[in-house]
Amino acid sequence: MAPELVSTVVLLVLVLDPFGNVPIVVAAMREVPHERRRRIIVRECAVAWGLLIAFLVGGKAFLSLMHLSETSLEIAGGVILFLIALRMVFSHPEGVFGETSGAEPFIVPIAVPAIAGPSALATVMLMASRGPGALPSLAVAVTIAMLVTLAVLAGADRVQRVIGERGVLALERLMGLVLTALAVEMLLSGLRTFAEQLPR
């Protein structure tokens, strides 16, 4: 696997935060019979994957339609990632994505915003706008990252039993720490580009 593809997959897995989503999935599936849980997880991951691919393919057209620059998207993406990362590092009573309760989940809250949230959508749009010629490899990276997410979430009950709630929390904070650094790098890159575009 090419180093660029590996780094893209790692970034996407961090943004999708499968281990951080384990408590959300467990809570959302509390009232769902065990025999239906894996089927629902597969469906939710498929919906999230379709949404991410749509934003990956149509991201540049969406930016043009909304008259948004790549620089503004990069800065906005960095801010969103940073806020999500802070909620991962400093645990919030309502979780990373807010309160998630109800009956059998359908699209919300697992597919959106837990998996394909604002940070993930902004990230794939930014990747597509940076390298429009690399869409096939980016689509492969999104697919691999989603398969990792599917594998983790399909075994959410088992993961939580094996490593415990403290273990899940520790993993989430570790991923949040790495994501904070990536968010700052993205934000600085956007600000650097903006500064270079200013008239001298």
C-alpha cells in the first residue's frame, strides 16, 4: 500500500473515530434485538459511505456552486476538526456528537453525524479539491477506512466488554489528541494560504 494512501486512510479513520463511536452505537442499540444489530450497523455504514463518496465526487462542484474557496474550506474544516477533537479529549456528558437516544436508529445518529459528520464530510471535500486527479485512490481510502469502522462498530458490544468503558474513553482521548494536531495543521495551512493571497 502506497504511503500516501496509508496516511489518507489513517486520517480518515481518526476523523471517523470508530472507537469513540462505540459508546454511541451501544447506547443507540440498547433497545434493538441482538440479531438485528449487525444488519443495522452494515446499513448505517453503507449510508455513511455513500454520503462520503458523494461529497468526495461532488465536493468541487458544490464549492463552485456555493462560491466557496478551498482556503475557506480548509480553515472551516480545521476549526470543526479542532472542536470535535476537543470533545474527544475532554469528555462531554452528551458524548462527542451530542445527545443520541431513541428507538432503532435509522441514519441518525449512527450514519450521521456519528460516522459521516461535518468533520468527515469537510475532510473528504478538502481532499477532493486538493487533488481532483486522485479521486480513485481517495475513494479506495474512504472505502478502507469505512471497512475498519464497520469492523469496529460491528463488534461494539464485544469491544466495550473487552477493554471496558475506561479503555474506550482512553482510546477516544488518544485519537482526539492526534486529531487535534491534524486540525491545527489544517488550520495553519489554510491561514498560510490566505496570508499568501493578501495583496502586498
